[in-house]
Amino acid sequence: MAVSKETPPHLSHASVARLRRDPSRSARAETAAGVAAVFARGGLTDQERRYAIEIIEHFAGDVERQVREALCEHVKHCPFLPNGIAMTLARDVESVALPIIRYSEVLTDDDLITIVREESTAKQFTIAGRAQVSTPVADALVDTRKKNVVGALLGNKSADIGEAAYVKVASDFAEDHDIHTLLVGRPTLPASVSARLITCVSDVLRERLVERHGFPQVLADEIAMHGRDRAVSETVTPDTSRDEVERLLDALRATHGLSPTFLLRALSKGDLAFFESSLSTIARLPQDNVAQLIRDRGSRGFQSLYARAGLPPQLFAAFRTAMDVVLDVRAERPHGWTDEDTKRIVSGLVRSYDDVCPENIENVLGRLARRAATPVLTANRTGTNPTGAYNRRRDDLPAIEMAAAPLLA
């Protein structure tokens, strides 16, 4: 039953019967295209529509791929294609399925999620590029953890991606520059996700993130510093040699500097040698002098050293608390530091500051950093004042700070 473009097929019981006699492949393909085109245009009577659906359903199960491809091409945009037929075609080989998956509006979110979970990467990729991608479908696509699928989703500006999915992407692709670029390029981005990205993206992407998504520069700097502090501090232990410590301090001074919370973190780990070396570097004093001033509890030696180093007055009580615990522990146990020792410091900080809760040391450090308005010790651009401090303005941004809190903790 060949069908010309000028003469639409006659949809009747006889036409259905002729199909069952299985004419040639090319004739079936042409008939499939013609019937599908007539059906998709609409305007049929109820009886004609029933015949058309019967014919389309017949062709959807045709053994020849060419026939099914011809059918799919003409029904992919049809808004009243029965859902069962659409799913049959969507589960077909990719050359048949992809047009339906890409364009059909009759596929439900449940259908699309089923396809994402059970079908090929090519079909997942195609779903990610649909004109509309709902939050549940986006969640399923993110769960594939496939870079090309997730990348296609992020590149689809109309996709409705939820905060939880963004967080998962940021975690799964923590070191992937391509995914970072796509995340930063999204039309909108939750503040909590922006905060996560600030800790891991390149400087260029960080600037773009701040500009595009209105993330406060002052908070971005603080989060980035806090993340770097934690990463660097994990490389230093009380057993680290003096030479290694000196090389690390030189590298820090040449890059992001020595922040107050970085020094407090080292001290809270019981690393007195590293703390002494750091103060010696930024205060420009011999380390033996620094060690003597630190251990002189009966005078104002430590306070004078603290001021010379340019550390923030708001954190002096924290450093004094941590120093007292460290000196007590070292007097009892010259070697060895335990989690219980750090907890003693945390307990002392809770008593000293009204906005610090008894949590782990990282949460406490994050809160103290914000309390101190984040003065940072770093070299200036001319390199003439490696211990100079600058104070960054603190904007009143409670909502964004709340979103960023886990990254500062």
C-alpha cells in the first residue's frame, strides 16, 4: 500500500487488512510514514483515528528497522500519540528511539526515569537535552555519574536541576574542570553550591562564579582560604621535619599566606613546632625567641608576640586557650597528641566565645574565622611587607553565609 505525499492513505478496515499481508519493506516504510503524518496532523474522525493507531501500533513492531525509523520520524512531535506506543519506540534500537526520546511530549517523567535507569548512555544523553527536563528526571541523570550525560544536562539551560543534584555533581566531579565550567555557566546556582565550587575551581572560574551568580567576593575569599588552610594543614604533622616546615612556610608565604585560622588549626592539632616556626616567619624573630615568648605564661610575652605578628585581637583568647592546653599536654606527654586533647581546646573555646557551640574543631574554626572579620596575613603585591595584614569588609549577608556555613566548617 504505497502512499504518495500528495495522496494521504485511506484509513479503513481494508487498509489495516492489506498491511497484515506484509508488502515489501520499502512499501511498508512509505506507508508507515504516510499514516503517521496523517495521524500527527490531526483532524481525523474517531473511527479513522482508531484505524491509524492500529496501523501505527502494527508498524511499531515491524521487523524492519527502516519501517520503524520512518514511523518514528513522523510521530515524534505528535501530542496525542498513545503513551504505550511511544514507550515501545523509546525502548527500540537507538536509531528508532532517539527522535521519540528527544521530542515526544507524551513520555512522562516516570517513563523518562525508567529509560535513564535501564537504557543506554546515548538515550540518557538524549533525555538530558530535551526541551524540558524536570527535577526528578535531572536527579536520575545525575545519578548515572557519567560525565557526558551530566555535562549535557548542565549545558541544557532549561533543565530544572535541584540543589541536591547540584551538590552531588559538585561532589562527584570535584576535580573536573569541564564540569566546573558548566556549573559556573548555569543561569542560576544555589549559594551552597557556589560555596562548594569556590573551594575547588580555578581562580578564573572563581572570578566568573562571583560575577555571574552574585556571590560576595569577601565570602568567596574567606571560603577559599579556609579550604586551602585545611588541605595544607593535613600535610603537616608533629613529626614533620624542621626543613620541611620551613619549605612549606616559604611556599605559603609565596601563595596564599598564613591565615589566623590556619595557625590556630595547627596549634589545635598540638603542632607546637610548626606554630613556632610560623610565628617566627611572620613576626620576623628568631625561633628561639619565639619559643621563649610562647612559654612565658607569667608575663605579656605571648601577647606582645601575637600583636607583632599582626594577628586579629578578636582571636587572641582563642590562641591563648589553645596554647595553654598544648603546653599542659606537652608537659605531661612530650610526644603524642590525641583527639581528647583537641576536645579540651574546643571546650575552652566554647567557654571563651558566646557564639561557638561544642562541635568539632573545624566547625569552631569556621565560626571564629567569621567572628574575626577574617584579617589575613599575606605578602603584598610588591613583596615588601610579607607580614602586613589587611581587613576585608564584612557585608551583612546572613542567608548566603548560612548556605556557605558547611564549607567554612
